[in-house]
Amino acid sequence: MTTYNKLEKALSAAKGLQADFETFSLDTDDQQNKQMFSQLAKNLGSAVQAIQSRLNFVGGEEPQYVQQAMGMKQQNKQ
């Protein structure tokens, strides 16, 4: 697994966790927990941006990884 693939996987996991925290925030009536989950989602938003930035950098430095990843995605769809 390439660095690019690992970053894609990490980005996907971080986005999923961010969405879960946002959902938890909306689902709870406890204001303290609502605030905690909202803050966790916000913090993960920063992590998502950082991972995306790194993914873009790696993709620019090593475009073959992007092409390779795109090829794998096409194969998985078939």
C-alpha cells in the first residue's frame, strides 16, 4: 500500500468519524455532551483538512500514485 493509499484511507476514516460526532451532537439532549461532540467534530475537521492537504501534496509530487489509485477504483467498480 502506497503512502497515497494510506492517506486516502485515513481521510475516509477521519471524515466518517467527523460525521459520527456530528450525528452524536445532534442526537443528544445533554448540552454538555452536545458541546463536546461538536468540538470533537470541529477538531476532526481540522485533521481532515490537514490530511487532504497532504494528500494533494503527495499527489502532486508523485502523480503515478494518483493514477494508480484511480485505476484501482475503476477496477473495483467493475
